[in-house]
Amino acid sequence: MELKCLKERCSANLQKYYESKGHQKKQIQSGGFQDLRRDLQAVIGTRANINIAQIENYGGETFLSEELAIVILQDTKHAFERCQLLSKPNERAANATQILDRLINSLLIEHVDYAVELGLQAIPVVEGTKNPPVVYFFTIVYQANNITHLVEKQFMDLVVPLVENTQKYNDCLQKKKFVLEDTERKINTGLDRCLNAVTTWVKLYLQSEQKKSDFKPDTDDFDTVASPACKSVLNYVSGMIKEINTTLDGNNVSAVLQELGLRLHRVVYDHMLQFQYNTAGAMVAICDLNEYRSCCKQMGPLVTELFETLHALCNLLLVKPENLQQVCSEDSLVNLDKSVLHNFIQLRSDFKVQKQNIFLRS
């Protein structure tokens, strides 16, 4: 009777919540086929102007509610308390395990995991440069973590005392662990997709907005400020950094920021290798790198070091040919592979003319 009433109350509260959002719960299609759709969307979506992956962001709705979680947890709390008072000693652990099963199924699977699955499918596939991707998944992670912490607290406060020193204890631990690890795996997949969306847009935007003539201008008359493309990119990236700092917690913040920084560095590095630079163009590149360095200091020491090194590499585009050997021997560059130095030096517009003067000794 206890379990039947608890199940009915949980189901009713879940249904009431989704009805309040005007949402009919869906059968989630995840895995290989849906991932293939996303890949196809990324490849041909722009050209065909069709939504192959059927991506819908629900206007930013996360379909997660801490208020609903508290209602369900209040019901299970009372159920655990009655279990403690009314169960026979030899049945107490088994009864508590069944209540926990209902809590896990109703709150963690039917609510949290469902929202994470929806959020995964709502992460945008970047198809062009017109608008930067709007990412709501970080908010889903934030709310999912808050609800999970509430469940963990009830588990420690109410479940453990009822099942410890019984064979049900490990069963309860494993059930909770299995569900939470599965959700965590999906969250990690989502975070990876978010970072991919951000850096893919940055890559496409820089390719679209920065031309060869920007770094090889015909005149030395230029502003010693970052390019408009760089400013637009960093305005967007700064917003993402703020979002990550606000919605993630603990080590997740530093880990995700570092990964974003590493991917951003790779995009900027590869982008720079596409151009040739005269003196004026090198100054433009250095101005951009100053801004990238400043922004990416928030992403941890490894990312900071990478952008410092990239800034030092940009100096190879600017110094006089006879000073290149000296610059390459400075602390910021001395440990780099010679091929990296050569790749950058070859981007100089005077490389072919001055090749004998600027060729580095192995």
C-alpha cells in the first residue's frame, strides 16, 4: 500500500509539472542513429536548409524543477520515516530499498535523466556564422546537479541508516551509482558538444570575417587595436566563460574552462597558419593575440601558457630577419620544436626574398 501510494503521488506530481509546461513527454531517440543525424546536419544542413537532426531547443526550457524535486523528496522522506517506524526489523532494509527504487525511478530517471536527454538533443549544430550558437545545456547541468545533491543528502540521511549492515546496502549503493554514472556520462557528452559548438562557430566566423588582405595590407596605416572579428569572437567566448563559471561547480569549472581554452587555442593557431604577414599585418595579429591572451587567462595556467607562446611566435612575423635567431633563443620559444618555428617564419611575406638571411640553423 505504501509503495502504491508513493508511486501514484510521484506520477501525479510529474504529470502535473509537465502539463504546466505544456509538454508531452517524448520517447527519447538517442545513440548512434541520432548522432548520425547530427553529423549529417553539420555537413549538409547549411546547403540544404533542412533540419535533418530535428533539433529543437524548446525556447531554453530545461524541464527541470527543484520545486518538484523537493515535493517528491518530501514524499519519500515520509515513506522512509514510516518504514523505520512500522516495518519489522527483518523487513526494514528490503522495504527501504523499494522506496529508494521509486525515488530513483521517479526523480533521477523520469525527471533528471529525461531532461538531460532532451538537453543533449537540443545542443545546436553550427551551420554558419550568422548567429553564434545559443547553449542552454549548462543550465540543465546546473539544475541536474542541484537535484542530485538533494537526492544524495536524503540517501545518506535516511536510506543508509535503514540498510547499513545488511546485504541491501551494496544493492542500494550500486543502483544509485549506476543511474548517476549514466547521467554523468550523458552530461559529459553534452558538455563536449557544447564546447564543439562554440569552437566550431569561432572557426567558421574567423574564416568568414578575416581575409588575406587583413594581414598583408597595402598600407602601413592601421589601428593598433584588435580586429573586429577578434572582438566579436571574444565577446561571445567571454559570455560562455561567464556561463560556465555560473552553472558548473568545483573541479568541473576548471576542467571545462581548460578544455574550452585548449580548443580555442587550436582554432586560433590553425587559423593563423592560413595567412601571410607583412609588418603591418603582423601588428594586427599581435593586437589580436593580446586580446586572446587577456581573455584566456581565466581558463587556467596551461591555456595561458599556450597563448603566451603563440604571442611569442607572432613576434617572429615582426622582427627584422637578422634578429630572428636571437628571438628564437629566448625563453618563451627556446624549447619549441624547430618545425614549429619554421612554420611561423615561413608565414612572413618576405620569407622567399630573405630566405637565406632568416633560415634558422638546426
